[in-house]
Amino acid sequence: MAAFLTPIDIANDALDYNGADPILAFTDNSARAAVCSRNYDKLRDDELRRNVWAFAIRKAPLRAVDVTTYFVQPVAYNATDEYPQGSIVTQSNVTYISAQYVPANTPPGTPNEVFWWVYFGPLTAEPWNPPPPLGTEGIPAWSSIVTYNDGMYVIGSDNLVYVCVVGTSLNNNPVGDNGVHWVYTGTSANGTNTPSYYAGELVYNVASNVVTVYQCLTTGTTDNPTTAPNLWLANVVYNIGDTVVDAFSTVWQSKTDLNSGNSPTAGAYWQAVPAGQVGQNVGQNWLELTCGVLFQRVPYPIGAGPRNQSTTRNIYRLPSGYKRMAPQDPKAGATSYLGAPSGLPEDDWEIEGDYIVTRDSKCIIFRFVADIQDVTRMDPMFCEGLASRLGIKISPRITNSTAKITELAAQYRMWMGEARAVNGIETGPTEPPVDDYIACRI
């Protein structure tokens, strides 16, 4: 059954609109292939940015840039290497992440979309910090008369542990501070842990002047990514890529999902970490990445500066593959009181260049429209609309006339209009922030 599977399918649909013969590839030695190749990605980018498409919405955990922030530089794909799931590489100026274990000689792009996806995660890494000690020992209660410095821990009146995130803080109660001066660490004074890192976050560690970058695989982990994997346990369920050590300190990597009760020996379930593999899982919750890092003095926008002070706002680097911002909490405020939107506060986010400028200082789970390139992940109605838009652009070269453009423009408005209508039904309405005038009248 015919379907939109590759960019060539969309290009051939555009050629059909113009009564032209199809092509087999953008590299065909024909004027039709050349004009489609020149314009396809340009128009795909344009249409992705024009609307908040449900199929293109992604989320990424972002942290404010600080003086300790490193900018991550993924390495180029190497055909002789093997890559565990979660590896990040570049190929033809596009950054990819491996969706599963990737054998050698399996490069990103067509026809290997099942192995590689375009990467839509953070481009910065923060130093890994261990969680604060469990219990109240060594952590003082917050006091309004004590001046706290960046990185100091206190226990708030709600019995939760907070860490100071500004240069100095005096008489700023961490309870209700909303991340301006204090950030909740995910630990309570009685030792109960909740998320410390989100899946997809990048952290680094420096040892002997060597910087190693790690990617979090499990939201809420407090494991140390810099230590050896845990000893194999018979009652733990392991999945592909998870690593353990045996009694002889040999590191083994699981070859299957749902691997439980199988002792780590060479065979169907386990293998010693391959020598040609780039990076490896550290246990079940972290992946060691092979990538470079760059420290740069950021030319902060006016009114913004590093996170470790509170006199200016902060900046967050936009994620890889960003196209446009999506509503951050689209269903909030759905229950209005006396006609006033409620539950969706106004934010101060400003997009300036490649950064978000804001008073926020905590980790942001950023919702955005991503640069989707895999046609199988696109809505077919979007593909039809994109084909009609491409048909308009190539029509003068294909037909040697501009007469057909008006007809194709009507087709484009119809197909893309219907695509947007269906997309709007799926995404639903977004409530506006609280109106100050209405709120003060209630």
C-alpha cells in the first residue's frame, strides 16, 4: 500500500501535481530531481515552524547556563564503531541519537531510521553533583538571619532539603521561593528521595584533566555515573545495554531485554563490553558518551548573566533541533472561575538568539516543535500539504509556465488548512495566562 515513507514520496507527489514523471532519488541526473532536492528541506523547515504540529512536539530538560557549564560537541559518526542506545553523533551537519544498539557500518539517515533518530536534547552539560546526604545530619534548618552562598543546603519549614542557587541569599525563605534563590533537591529530611536528574540530561565529571560526559537514562536516579556498575543480582531485571560487574570485576553488558536470573557469562544473555563500542552504560541509569566539550564565555544578553548570582535573569540554551516554542502547559487553566482563566500563570520567557532569557533558575522541561526529518513520523495530511507547497515552488521549472501556480496555491490552502484543523482538534485549546484586570475583579 502506497504511503509517505521518504522525502522522495513527497517530492513525487509534488511532481504529480505538475504532471511530471517521478524520480527515484534526489541524486538522479535530471532537472526534476535537482529542483526538488534544492527546495524540499527549505520548505519542510518553513512548514514545521508555521504551526505547532502534534507529531513534531518534543520535550527536553534544560538548565540555566552558569560559569561551570560546558557546551557539548558530539563526535562525527565512525563506520567502524558500534554504538549503544543513547549515543550521540553528527552526520552531514545533523545531530543524531541511537534509538537502539547500532552495529558497525550502520550510518545515520536513510535507510537506517530505525537505528538513528535526530537528536532533540540539551546541548549543555552541568557538573554532576551527588545528592545531599540523607537525613538531617549536617544540614541546618533555614534561618532568616543567616547569609547563604551558592551550593549551601538547608532544611525548610516543610521538612524538605533545598540548595542555594545564587551568590548570596539573606532572608529569602526557600519554601515558596519558586526557584529564584533556592531549588528543591528532591530529598526530604527523613531521607525519602524523589527525582534528582531527568532522563536526557547531560552532566560531566573531571578527573585527571579529562572531561567525561554522561547522559541520564532514568528520571529520578541518584546513582553516581562516575563509579563502576553494580554487582550482578539475580533478582534484578536488566535490559539491552545495562551493565554489571561479576565477582572478578569484569564488566558485562546485557544483550536482551527482560534479562533476569541469568548470571553474566558469554552467551545469549551477556557479553563483555565490546572493545569497538563507543561508550557504555554505567549500570542501568547512566550512559557514558564519547563527545567533546567546549567552555566559552557566553555573551549574555543585556539583563542576563550566570546562574550563580541573583541580580540578573538567566539564560537557557535552546535544545538541538529547535524550530519554535510550543505551549508549555496547554491544558492548565481549563477550569475558569467567573470567566477568569486560572491555573496558568504568566511567564517571563523571552527568546533571544539561541537562548531563553528568564528569571527561572530551576530545571525547565521545555516543550517545543522539533526539526522532524523522518517522513514516517510526519502526519500524512502534513505530507500532502508539504507536497502541494513543493509543487508550487517547482512548477515554473517543471512546466515552464506560471499559469499552474494559482491552481496549486488553491490545493495548498485546502490541504494544509485541513491538516491544521485536524491538528488543532488533537492538540486542543490553550488557555491564556491569568488576566490581571479580571483577576483583580474576582
